[in-house]
Amino acid sequence: MAEPLFERLCLIGVGLIGSSIARVARARGDIARAVVANAKTPATLQRVRELGIADEVEADPARAVRGADGVILCVPVGAYAPVMEAIAPHLAPGCVLSDVGSTKGSVLRDLLPLTPSTVQLVPAHPLAGTEHSGPDAGFAELFQGRYCILTPPPGADPVAVERIAELWRRCGSMVETMDAATHDKVLAIVSHLPHLIAFTICGTADDLAQETREAVLKYAASGFRDFTRIAASDVDMWRDIFLNNREAVLEMLARFTEDAQALGRAIRWGQAAFIEDRIARGRKIRRGLIERKQA
């Protein structure tokens, strides 16, 4: 077995992603010699103890990070600034600080100014998840065959970047690197906009008259069921994603709105060729995902 990447890996937040990292580390043994878990609520801390997925469970984030050579923020991105203010004075020299947030421009904005000069910041985003949350939702196979995008700031230490890249490779991920602005624009179209649409469609259905809403739930076809699965996602996390990737989300929403209106006009005026083209393009995208084993 390879030597562990970290002597002491601290996870700030043990929801779906944090608890999955903890489970992979426990299963493999070559990610961290010891895993420390920190969470906001006593109930979550107690559940982590019961699950036995961490070597230490610590309620105080400042105490949790002490002596850790690796720290990963696994909380909603809107909580990064206050969490960083609490832990920054206690981060050990040489520590590598990372995260799993779905927006990266905001991560650099909130973390870089507070990161001690002796600490290396390497933001990361595993493109894996389910609609479930909490420590019971995690599983060791969550990251298998999925991409993880690193967005190191200019001047980041290559050794630190490689440690985080190797952590995700050992979790089963395929690692890519890009700048934060590109990441946020790409994720706005492939993740954030689909969630926005799902939340909106479910809200529209919920606003229907009572008798119609009951029929919607009773006869829901696979398309609507898929939207409800996405719309069941964590409230705090998605509120923070929309607010912290505001510009990119609004840009993609504007483009989508124009395209949706164009398709609506084609339906109104019976433009069959236009409709067929849009459906064919959707099928092409789906085939591309299947070929890349990301479906």
C-alpha cells in the first residue's frame, strides 16, 4: 500500500461529499493516517461517531484543524468566509487547504485574503453527487469515474496541487485543471441552470390548482420525475450556489430563455424542421455523455 497522502486530514462538514471522502479514506488507508471530522450541529457530530467514519470528531473547527496537514471545506460556499475566519489562525504551516464547492470564483474571493502565507490553497470541485444530504448519504463509490476540477490560484505550489490531485485520483476521480472563471461558466450551463429549471418547474406544478396538482403527482412521467429528483437537492447549498455564481447563472439563463422562446415560436408556427433539429441535438448530447461514461 502507498504511504498516506496526509498524516491528519480534517473535513469541515460531513454531509454527502465530506462523509464520502471519509468513507473512501477509511476503506483505502492511503489517503490519510487519521481523519478528523467537524460539523455544525451536535446531531451530525453524534451521527458521525455512530457511523465510525472518522478517527476523531470535533465540534470546534479551530481545534479540528490544529496539526492537520490537509483541510477540506465541505460546507455550503456561503459559509466559507466565516469558517475561514475561525480556522485561519490555527492552520498549521505547510497545510494544504482545499474545498469541494460548486462555485470557484467565490472561493478565491472568500479564502485567498484570509489564507496564511504558510498555507497552500488548492480549490477543487468533484462533479459527483445525489439529491441526498447528511452523513448517512455518503458512500465510498460516489467519486468513481467522475471528474474533479481543480482551480489553483496563480502561483500555487505545484507540490500542493499534485497532493490534492492525487487525493481525488485515489478517490476514483478523473482530475482536470482550469481557471476559476472558466469553471464557473461551464458549471452554470451543465449544473446550475438545470437545477434552476428543475426548481422552477416543480414550483410551477405546485402553484397549479389543487385538482390539477394531484393529477400531476399521480401521473408524473419520467421527465417530470427526473426534475423532482434534481429539485430535491439541499436548500442551503443551492441557495449559495446561485448567489455566488450570479453572473454566470444569469448569463446562461438569458441564453436559455432566448432558445426556449425560439422553440416556442417554432411550435406556434408549425416549423417541424426546427423542432426536429432541437430534438436531434439533444439526442447527440446524450450520446456524447454515454460515450464518455458520464451518463
